[in-house]
Amino acid sequence: MGRIVALDYGKVRTGVAVTDPLQLIASGLTTVETKELFSFLHTYIAQEEVAAVVIGEPRQMDNTPSESEPLIRRFIGKWEKAFPQIPVHRQDERFTSREAVKSMIASGVKKSKRRQKALVDEVSATLILQGYLDRIKN
């Protein structure tokens, strides 16, 4: 079946989450510097079967695209040329960073760790992936 990979794409770093091979459980994988993201994913795909990629779709409160959308579109174009067999899906990512911090608090993560933006990005990618899984199952 293959894993689904989710990205919380950012200018500096990108959170990465994956499903299990049966696509049932979303788990945080890591955070990667965005300039190294394509290389990281290339290596990951060589090691794991990937069925699809879900990229967060950042939107403003008035539903207009955020300022990072052009960067994401460039990444998607590069992805589609390199991996045409692996489809890209988008998932609304509004409030994922806020929800990530709430989730970390509920899980007992110490305040010093919650300040680590890389961890917040990884948890956000997991929330994006879980949102996608919930949406396709309904």
C-alpha cells in the first residue's frame, strides 16, 4: 500500500510526518531544513514505499493563500517532475501550529521543549496528516 508523507512546509524548516504502511496511524518523523528537504525525501523514498504526499495548505483567516504559498507551489512543481508517480494532495493547515502546542501541553511536554520550533513543525505535520486521513475516510 505504501506510506503517506505529510509536510508542514516552511521557509526555513519543514516538519515531516508519515503513516504506517497500512495508512492507519499518523506519526511525526522529523524536521528538516527546507533547503535539504528534497534531498531528504529522495533518500526516504529510496528506502520506503510512498503512496502519496500531503502538503499543508496555509490560508489566511479570510481564506486567501498565505505568503508562503508561492514557495510551496514551486516545491510541488519540482516534486511532480521528479516523482510523477507519487501524487500530491493538499490539506488545510490553519491552526495546526496552535493545535500542536496544545497537544504538546496535553501530553506533558515541558515548556522548554515546546519552544523548539522544529518540534512544533513536526507535530504540525502530524496534525496535517491526521486531518487528511480523517477527511479521506469520511
